[in-house]
Amino acid sequence: MTKMDILPILYLVVPCYNEESVLRETSKRLLEKFSTLVKLSQINANSKVLLVDDGSSDKTWEIIESLHQSNSLFCGLKLSRNCGHQKALLSGLHKAAEFADLIASMDADLQDDINALDEMVSRAREGYEVVYGVRNDRSSDSFLKRFTAQSFYRFQSSLGVDAVYNHADYRLMSKRAVLALSQFREVNLFLRGLVPLVGFKSCCVYYSRGKRFAGESKYTLGKMLSFAFEGITSFSTKPIRIITLTGLIISLFSLFALVYLLIGHFIGDVQVGWTSIIMSIWCLGGLQLLALGVIGEYVGKTYMETKRRPRYFIEEFLSDKGDKDA
Ligand code: UDP
Ligand code: MG
């Protein structure tokens, strides 16, 4: 931020998918937090909480509407259908960048510590354009979630994807950083991998992650795995290189084996090698299928990207500025 004598307008984007059980509590706490920040002269009184309804099938949108009516702090954005966490978040960031100086994002379930917002805002006011919220302990997550997440971060960084360790989507960005982010046009979205690519001055703020306040995680194991896959294949082509390398090593090995077998053949020492033949058929067959699968994954990604399909549609925008429009 350059004009720090004027208080920055903060927009907090909260994607919500079937969150009727947490929204009331979340909004209550956010209202308190925002009033305190305004009172402490940290943010402008025109700051807002932008609740994005990602095509929920429960009462989420009705709750957002009533929140908006009862307090002008809350605005709402309704997507035309369920587009997924990342796209819902992106739609909110884009919308918020129209009005805000600072744009933060947070999950609806109160797992991210709201109190970290104070430090995030003051960091941003010091001139940091991207402030990452990093959880410093995962004791509230289930063993499976902790294990899969941690192995994933390690695997990802070993493949050269530049992501911030233990950072999810709790962060604060300047308008300039969000506008830069919106220049990435990809459909296969993995925002926490994209934000570091934007660059600018950044820092981390640490907090401990709590339990989901109510309701269930919207990320099933299947969704989590496919998200993890996205996080690798959208940023790194190393898996393809590993396959090429494996293929090369196996080809070299079989060349030596061929020489060895030919020598055996001419010496007359021929074995009935049923087991070894069957073994190599299965091993190589498996490897080839795996290789085809990984390559196919990248071809599929290219296919999706070349279509350049729009990533989301806005059905309704509730705000005292934009009024109700499509
Ligand atoms: N979410 C969303 N669209 C989806 C799935 C999830 O907007 O299709 C939102 C959800 O409402 C929540 C956030 O994304 O605010 C993170 O989801 P969740 O808490 O279920 O994930 P977890 O914390 O278990 O990884
Ligand atoms: Mg959660």
C-alpha cells in the first residue's frame, strides 16, 4: 500500500458451499472482528465481508441475503452452480478487487483463526503485498488428513512446485497482487501454487488451525486426492520426465540382458524361463500403463485449457454498491 494515510478498504472473501450450520456463527465473529479493526483505525469503515455461495443446495444463500439486509458489512455473490472451492474463491477475489485495497480470503468453517487478521492487516500496511496465513500445528486435523497433507507438501516441493508449506487459502493480498493473479487464465486452478508465482513482497503470519465449527468437510478423500493431483500436474512436468528416465533405464537394462541371453544361447545353457518372462510382462505392462496414464493426464489438461471455458458465472451480486445485478 502506498497511501497509508488513508485507511485501506479490506474485503474478506469467504467461499461457502452448504454452510448453513456455520454461517450465523462465522458472520457474528466476523462482525466483531471488523468492528474492532475499524475502531482500532486499521481498516476503512467501508470494508466488507463478501460471502460467495458456490451453488449450495441448502439455505446458505437465504442466510447470506438476510445477513446482507441486517448489516451492510455483508455482501453476497451467488454463483450459477457449484464450481468448486478454488473457482468460488477466485470469483470472490475478482469481485472484491473492484472495490477493495486489500483482499483477504478465509474458509467459512472457522478453522482459520480470525484473530490472525489483525497481524495480516498490519503486515499489509507495512507494505507486504501478499501475506500468507500459515498454520503452525495440525493437531486438530484427523490423522489421515494430517498424514496425506504433509506427505503431499513434501512430494510437491520435491517436484519443484513452489508452494508455501502448511499454507492453505487463508491469505491477504493487495489489489495489485489480485489483479496480477487474475491474469493467470488457467482452468485447472490451484491458487496456493499460483500466488507465489505472482511475486511481490510477501511474508507469513502464523496461527493454529482449529476444528471445523460445525457441519462436515466438503473435501472427501476423493476430492482431496484429485486436488493434490491438480497441485502437481498443473505446475510441474517432472512426472513426465521421470517416466522418460525410467523408460531409458529399463531399455538400457534390457540391452544388457539381451547380450547376456545371447551369450547363454550360443553356449547352449538355455533355461526354461517361464517365471521371468511372465514377471517381465506384468512389470513392463504395469509401467507402460502408468506412463500412459500420466502422459494422458497432461494431454487431458491441455485439452481442458485449450477450450478456455469460463471458470464461473455470477447469478447475483448483493451489495450496497453494485445493487442486485447479474
Ligand atoms: N467450498 C466451496 N465449494 C466446494 C467445496 C468447498 O466453496 O465445492 C468451501 C467450503 O464452504 C469452505 C471451504 O471451501 O468454506 C473449505 O472447505 P472445507 O472446510 O470443507 O475443506 P477442509 O477444511 O476440510 O479442507
Ligand atoms: Mg475446513
